[in-house]
Amino acid sequence: MCGIAGIFEIRAGNTPSRRDLEAMIGRLRHRGPDGTGVFVDGPAGLAHARLSIIDIQGGGQPIHNEYRSVWVVLNGEIFNFLELRADLERLGHCFYTHSDTEVIVHLYEVYGEEFVAHLNGQFAIALWDGRNNRLLLVRDRVGIRPLFFVRRDERLVFASEIKAIFALPGMPRALDVHALNQICTYWSPIAGRTAFEGVESLPPG
């Protein structure tokens, strides 16, 4: 299943705390009991809780490209990663793992944000482009894999489950009565809302 989490500091000069990232991913250990990883670069921090399925020995995340300028964490599975890997190797890209996750960083190098159009799978992805100071959050087209986020106090915080966001002090914890009404009416909040004020769900696609 795996779990991802992260922080992006909007205020210039701020850097995410590794302790905060470890606290967040600690709340997701039930999603990934086989190991955790944390990466911090400037204003961005990524964290991952891993359930080992593909490349059990070498596929720990976050995963990077050859130049360590692009980093990614993935919750989910890329079904067509073998075909994508073969295409990327023909273009000269070098891989250091056998995991499906690594194709993402190389696809981004080739296609930029359009890399998502080449993926067949179910996924929630956080990708950090250090050269361009750019964070991308992506979900699969159907929205099978969850991804929640909060924008507060000049920072963006995201995670596979809301409880990981609540691991940080100062995060909103008030119930959204309008969302609760939608849950009672439609069985779930209308896209974008969650049961908590200020906590949003990234739309599919």
C-alpha cells in the first residue's frame, strides 16, 4: 500500500524539519511496515513508508534521477513501468533500481509535467524538481490512491492520510459541517472537501 507525506515551505529561506517529516511518516507505518525514507532539499521535504513489492532489496524511496536533481515518492503501482523503462534506456537514461518508481523521475526529465500522460497505474505522487524549485503533486485519473493537503502558515503539507497531517502542531482539526452534510447526503464529500475544515483532497487526474 505504501504512504507518502511531505512539506513545502512557501516562505523564502525556510526548510522543513526532518523531525516533522519523521513524525508524519510515523503515522503511516501501517501502510508501509518495511521501511521509511526522508529527504530534505531547500524548501521541500519528502517522506515515504514502504510496503516492499517490486525490487524488495533496492527500491527504497525517495528515489532520484542520475543527477539527484529530481526526487520522487510514490504510493501505488505503475503497471507499464517495464515498457517505459525500456524506452527510457534506449534514450540513454541510467537506472540504479529495478523499481517501478524510478521510471517517474526519468519520464519527468523527458516530458516535464506531461510525464503523467505516459503512466498506466494507480498512484499518488510527489515529485521535487530541485533545479527549478518546483513541487508536483499528482493522483491517478480515477483517484484510487488518496492524497490530502493543507495550505497554512506559509507552508503546504500533504500526506496519504489526514492523520499524518495532524502529526504537526498548528494544523486545522475542526470538523467541516458542510462536508459532514454532504457525507450524510452523498456518502462522501463533494470533490475537494474532506470532513475537516482547511484539509483538502487533491482531485483525481
